[in-house]
Amino acid sequence: MNDTVLEQHAFGAEVGRLLDLVVHSLYSEREIFLRELVANAADAVDRRRFESLTDSNLAPPAEAKIRIVPDKQASTLLIADDGIGMTRQEMIDNLGTIARSGTRAFAQSLADSKPEDRPSLIGQFGVGFYSAFMVADRVEVTSRKAGSEEAFTWASDGAGEFTLAHATRESPGTDVVLHIKSDATEYLEPMRLETVIRKWADHITLPITVAQDGKDQPANEGTALWRKSKSDVTEQSYKEFYRHLGHFFDDPWATLHWRAEGTLEYFCLLFIPGMKPFDVLDNDRDSHVRLHVRRMFITDKADLLPHWLRFVSGVVDTEDLPLNVSREMLQTTPVLARIRKALIGRVLSELKNRAGDAADYDKFWENFGAILKEGIWEDSEHRAEIAPLLRFRSSSQDGWTSLPDYVSRMQPGQEAIYYLTGDSPEALKTSPQLEGFRAKGIEVLLMSDSIDSFWPERLDSFEDKKLRSVTQAAEDLGKGEDLPDISPLLAALKTALGDSVADVRATARLTDSAVVLASGAHGPDLTMQRLLRRAGRATMPAKPVLEVNPRHKLIETLSAKLADTGLITEAAATLLDLAQVQEGDLPADATAFARRVTTLLAGSLG
């Protein structure tokens, strides 16, 4: 810098306050400064390439790149590019005039606005460069405009003024030198810098290097695979990118790669994993598809896919999306909603197409079926599209089956799709709840995911057939059947059980078992009640209905011994406990249950 021609310029009087707001209010992560400066450098090179289309003298060097050089001894960090560069006046305009639409108004707007309102406000202003002051107490910018021999250095400590001076630079481009604060020396470590670059700018096509031990080491992959034509990408490249993107070790089950053109343009590359991640059902239900703008990573928290498609990974890259200055929060925009709708449609279409190959689709379903069911519960817009994609175990079929397949096998006159929920398919297959249905040749879908206690209520019906839990379908099996009259026994059992049950009634849906539990016609089914109890959320526990098989030998024997009230009382408690055990629950009083069973066994052996 030539001090003899040093020019001193004042920012506006309020700039110190403005910079304080920029540094402390706009960015939640300090490392963002590097993303902002790298983005500026990449934009400068892109602009130089564009302008060289009409003036070949402006063409950047073939080996154009962004160099990042940390200097621990001097406590400086250099970000250098081969971009378009700036003239003296452009440096004043771009670096010396913060928020060119009016510094004072901008500062006042930032100060007066609520934090949640700032993203849409500050998105109008180019203040990303000033994030450098989060980690630097002084910033120097030396730039030479392409096509010019002159270079200038802009310098400021952000305290209210900046200087300009003639400088020298061998070639066009810009050098940004940050004098790093004492509490930000981590950004002088090459490994830390490389980590930040890989996170935020890994796929900028322009090479980015970080100097280490005197050598420039590549810091970014530099290949925006999603922007290439599908015909130019090999299967191996897809696999490698998929594994790099999500730190996976498997191969993707599905790869969706397309470019949307027209009024809205974006590039998209999505993957459905080939295996279930360890944390697939953890507390994080958000989608983490990465949003990029001009190859620059912006966020993986843009909710580009709904919760029920959170297993999908990938990248969406657009140049049409408005962002706020910090790029951490998106403006409310219909563009994002349109992209989201298109992504959902593409994924559902892929699943529909792949569902035709049962063996192939079963692999997907076993990994992510429980998550896809959440869409039935929470997404009314796509509920009808999701339903045919569901798969179930069956009481009468091997392997997985679908709702359309079930409907095609329904008995003549059957009005409902019957299902049973529980803890495992193996336990459900032996449940006494199925006895009457098996006897009549009626198929029952077996559901063992936690979400299965919730979503059927929202779907309600499929192809005009109601979905009905077998625990609430006693009347369906009893239609037209004459059962032995055991009314006196039912009344005695109800009296003995008191408030423990809502009712005791005869049922035609049992063949081998003496009793079974049922839920009320309008309350939650038994599995839902059990889930609520386990979660401690049943504020008013629903009382079960005890259904009794009047054809069972034990029931016939008890009917003949109504005069023995002690026996009836003991039998009533034991029958209720047995019914609860059949449902996978413990008796209300396990010790008393064990005592009664022991007494009954001793009596039968005596």
C-alpha cells in the first residue's frame, strides 16, 4: 500500500452500530463468514467468465480457483480469487456503502424489527461481506478489475471509517485479508477451514484450496453431480455421491435425478437408501434434503420434504429462490412450496412404479414402511396416493399384501377391511381375536407398528370399504347366528367384576378360546389403549368389554354352577386376567392371579 496516496473515507455515523447488528444478530454460526466470502469469490469468477463471452480479453485463467491461506504467525487469513475484480469506485460502492438503499434506514430497520421479521427485511441488502468482522478486527481488500492495470486496497476496522490506496496486484481478481481476532484463531487451522468448506461449499465447481505446509491442498469436491445430465453420470458416481452425502455404506435403493425447466428451474438429485439407518425412528422427524443456490449449500433444514419422507436424502439446487442475507432462513415464498410439491410427487411416483416388483418393493417397505404410514395420519392431501403403497402381514397370506390385493380377496357380502394391531406379527397370528374370522374365511390384516394404532382412523376407508379393528367388530361376526342363552352367567360375571369392565357379553367370534377382550364401539381399540397406558397418557382409562364364548366347555360348566357364588367370583377374575394375558398385558394383580390358578390346578388334580 502506498501511504502517500492514502485516502480516508467515513462510513455513515451509524455504521458502527450497524456492523454490531450484522455481527451479532444475523448469523447464528461464526463459521458462516467463510461461506459468505467464498460465495462472493465464486460469484466474481462467474461474472468474469460471463463478461468474457463478449470480451475475450477478460477471460479468467484456465486454472482459476479460490485460494485460502492461513498465516498463524501474522494471525491473518487470505481469501484470493481470479474473479472480475473491482475498480476504485466499485470498492467505495460495494464495500464502503453498507446497504446501498440507505445505511441509516437499514440500521434503523434492523434495530426496530423483531428477530423473526428480519430475514425478509435483510434479504434485500448485500451485507454478507461484513460477516468477516465476526472473526476479524481488521479487513483489507486488494482488488484489480479485469481489463484494467490499476489496483486498490480498501481497509477498515469496522469502527466508522475506511481507507483507500493505490496498490499492486499481478493479475485481475481480489484478495481479502482478515486480521483474525484472538478468540477466533481456530480459523487459522487448515483442518478447521477444510471442514467448513466441505460443509458449505463442497460442490462449487470452482476449485477451492487451503494452504498447508506451503502447499495448496484441495478442499472441495468441485463436482455438482446434480447439474450434470443423467447420461453423463455413471452408476458408480451416483453411489459414491450418495455415500459421501449421507455418510452411508450401502447402495441407494432408488436414485431420482432430474432438471425442472420452465417458469421455475432447479436441479434435483434424490436417493432412497437401500438399508435402514440406525436412527431412522429417532426423535428427529425433519427432512434433511440439502438446499443449494448456484451450487452453494444453504441449509438442510428447508423442509423440502415432509416428515413422512424423511428417509429420502439428496440435493435441490436452484437460482430462483429468494434468501435472506445470512442464508440461514428462507423467505416465505411460493417457489419453495412449488419445489416441495414437485419433490413429493416425484418420490410417490417412483414408489408407485417400483411397487410393481413385489420382491424389490418389499425391501423398501421393510426399511421405511413405518415412516411412510405417518403420511396417512398427517397429510390429507396425499393420503389417497399413499394408501395403495402400504403393505401388511395377513392372517391368511404369506409375505406382504396391499389394500388393493385384500379388497380383491374379500368374501361376498363382506363390507369392511378388518385389521388387528399388536406388538408383533407372530403374536397376532395366534391371537384369539382371529378365531371367528378364520372360521368364516375372512382375512385380517396384521399390523405391529406403533403408528398402526393411529392412521386407520384417518384413512377411514379404502375403495369404499371401511377399515375396522377386529376388537370393535363383534357384531359383524354374530349376524344371523343363534347362540346358547347364558344370560344368567353373564349377569353373574358382570356383578363379580364390577367396575373392572364396561360389559360382559356373549360372542360368536370365538371358536377355541373361552373369553376375549373387546373395546367399545366408539372408543380407542385395545392396542391404542395399551400404548396410551404405557406412555402414561390415559387420563381416563377405557374399561374393556369381556366377551364370552357360550359354546366353550368351561363356560357351559360355569353356567351349571351359578349357585356357587364363590366359584363364580374366582372364575370371573381369572377369566378377565386370562383375556388380558392373551392381549399381551399383565393381570391387574399378578400375585392374586397366580394364587387363583394354583388353587384351580390343585382342585382339578385332587
